[in-house]
Amino acid sequence: QSALTQPASVSGSPGQSITISCSGISSDVSGSKSVSWYQHHPGKAPKLMISDVNDRPSGVSNRFSGSKSGNTAYLTISGLQAEDEADYYCSSYMSSSTVLFGGGTKLTVL
Amino acid sequence: QVQLVQSGPEVKKPGASVKVSCKASGYTFTNYYLHWVRQAPGQGLEWMGIINPSSGSTTYAQKFQGRVSMTRDTSTTTVYMELSSLRSEDTAVYYCVRTRQTYDSSAYSAWGQGTLVTVSS
């Protein structure tokens, strides 16, 4: 199965908002209530930022939010900060008890 | 606190097998699903499979069917991932991850430190 589709890169200036998209076939992203987003700084383990489309785990800044429309999920980061610069991955849990990841998006804070 | 501690780095020759362990602590081992995820150099995250520590049942990504085996030892709260017929493309950091909730999902709230597996002749 192909990976979910994310833009290779996005960028924004400090204080701005950015949105990263994650699109896939309808049997996974659109049909799945389990879409998650991860922040990954090189050399460290990825960190769960959003689960179940729009649920933010405790300790995650409320500047991070998730949404979904049709077969595309979105991660929005508001009030960009330098430490937000990282790779971001979406994932979807499918009815076949398998998981797909997106290809990853590199966020650059200008 | 929840901890997943993985075994150390491995260097293997093409065609060999590798077995990575992941010891879980800080929670009831049989209540949460454990998955394996890998990241090759310069590449994205790739899901490999899942094991239900309670039943031992597994589901593997189609790409790894026939080459991967995930097992668990409830007495030591440890899960294992064995990958056989290694090739250079299997060079990656392998992560053991735990679901955030007791139901299965792709939301991983705990990650092991990662195990670097290098496949080289």
C-alpha cells in the first residue's frame, strides 16, 4: 500500500500559522477516525502531537491542532516558533489493523 | 513512568537475521498494543507490524510478510522483532512503540530509544 501523501516541505515565519496536509485513499484517511500526527527532531524519537484526528495529548502546546475533511487530514501550527522546526508525519490506522504513514513534511521556520 | 528499552545496535551481513528486543515497564504490559516502526537513513517512518501482548496475535505490513516475526514474553514484559533475509535496504533505526490508549490505533505515546541495524557486507 502506498504511503499517505504529504507535501515535502512547508515554511513560515515566527508568529505565523502553517498547515500541513495529509491525503490518502478513502479507505484509510477518510474512513479512519484514527489519524495521528508526529513531530520528529533528528536524532530523537518522534513525539505524538495529535491523535484521533484532533485530540491533543497532555503536554502538547495548544498551538497544534488537527482536523479532517473528506480524504485529507490537516495539522495546523499557529504562532510558529523556532523550536517547531522539525519533520512532521501523519499516520492512519486502517480497518485491516494496519497502519500507514505519510512521507513526511519538513517544516522550516524562516 | 512508561518506558520502552530496546536492545543495542546490530551489524549484520546480507542474508542474515536480526532480533531486536524491547522491554516494557511502568504500565500493565498486556493492556496496550505494541507496534514496530522503522526509519531508514534519509527516509520517512515505515510501519512494520503490531503485536497484541495479551494474546500474542500479530499483523504485519504486507511488505514484510514472510520475513518478519514479532513475539512477546509476558514473564519479562518484553517483545521481540526478528527480521530475516536482511538486505542493505533494511539498514534503519527500528523503534518499538506503544499505543496511547488500550485500543489499537496509530497513536503512539511511548517510543523506545531506537535500535540501529546496519546491513553491510
